[in-house]
Amino acid sequence: MALKRKLVPQSVYRRQLAARLRELREAAGLTLIEVAEQIEVNQSSLSRIETGERGTTPVLVRALLDCYAVTDDRVRDDVLDLVRADKEQQKPWWRKYSTVLTPTRYDGYLALEASATALANYQPLLVPGLLQTEDYARAVIAQMRPDLTPDQVEALVKVRMERQKSRLSGERPAELRAVLDEAVLRRVIGSPAVMRQQFAHLIQAGEQPNVTIQLLPFSVGAHPGLYGPFVILTFPQPTTPLVWLENPNNSVYLESESDIQNYTDIFDQLRASALSPDETRTRLTRTAEELEP
């Protein structure tokens, strides 16, 4: 299994920009050496830009586009938009929470999630972070991270709520498909009152056109999701999807074609075995009624 371990991955936009610039250079029939000589820029710097190892500026990109004889305004604007988007992603909204995010190994995932157009999330034990209520999130974080202070817990709760606003609503919301094991419903987090509120929130969230929630009942028995939770993140073309796996010490992401296909197949199997969204809403309502007052 091809496994890459990084704390903060390259900007998705930078990866797109790198591929686009390399494509335009090759279409112009130029080598890196020739380009470096024409625009008087270090060859190694150009190489690192084309591999996504470093960012660049609109001024340099305009010079490259001129060198490649790119005159189409639409193409030029699209490439320059990628430069600006990469710059913006270096100043994410969660930066103000950096003191608590860095020790929790959480900022790497946020960088990925912020650029994703779609997320496929399987969770066997907990409600996904993008679907948690404040009280549920607070109870989960406090119990799973006893090393954090109350202020740090509250900071992470705020991050989780900001994520929901950023990714599930707004001008360009991401598509979220979530499959939850029935154990998520049966494990009482916080209190029965917290769980009833959480179930109501899941029902409400599932009514959004970009959110699909399905429950995998115990009656399914053994299934491929027993290996653990995962998230498949899809990005704008030509960037390939990634699989995110989280653990207490070092979260990782997988990017090989075989790994992505494997997890996509698993998720499709889980969705096929799960209850429909309508059946899931019915089960959520019934389970909430069964909880002790």
C-alpha cells in the first residue's frame, strides 16, 4: 500500500497550477532550460513550481504565459486564478486556532477539506465532525482528548462549527455523503438529551440538497468498513482524489490510484448495504424516542 505521511499537504490549487504550467510548456515545445534562459529565472525554481513544491507570483506566471505564447484571455485568467487561490489558501480561516490545531494533528486535514468539492465519509463509532452539534462535539473532544484544557476544547468546538459553515453552506458548498454504523446511534455521548438533539440535527442536515446520510444497521453483520473510519476527498479537476485516515498520533492520506479505488469500492459497498436516506430518517426518529428521558 502506497502511504504518504504529511502534516500539511500541498495546496490543491498549487498542484493544479503545477500540472497546468507543465502542460502549457510542453505544448509550446520548450524545455525548462530554454524557459529559464528566456525569462532569466533559475531552472531549479521553475522545476519546483512545476512539481508543486513551491508557489509563485502572478508576475512570474504572466511571464511564463508570454513565453509559452498563450494569448487566450480565458486560459490566462484560469491559470492566474489558480495562483491567487493558492495564495489565499496559505491564509486559512483556522490559522487563528493554530496553537491548539498543531498539537492535535488537525490542520493538515482542514487544508484538504477546505478545497474539496465532495467528501465521502464512513464513521463506525461517532457522528462525523461536519454533522456534529456543539454539545456532542464538546463531549467527544473532552473525553477523547483529556490532555486538553477546557479553553482548548472550546477552541476545537469552534473550529468544528466553522467547518460546517464553510463546507456545507455558502456559495460553493461541498457535497457530503456520510455512512454511519448503527453503533453511532447506540453509543450515548454526553447524555440522552445531547443525543436527541444530535439526531434532530442529523435529520435536518440530511434535508440539505448537498448532504446524504445513510445508516448501516447491525443486521448487515460483517462488512468492509470494519477496518475503521475514512474520508474520500474529491477535488476540482485535474487534481486526483485522496483518502484521509486519522489516528491519535499521525494522521495520513493515501493518494495512489489503487488505494483510492479500493476505498471508493468499499464506500460504494457500504452505501449499497445501508438504509436509504428516508429509512435512515425514520430510524433516527425512532431511536431518539427510545432514549431515556
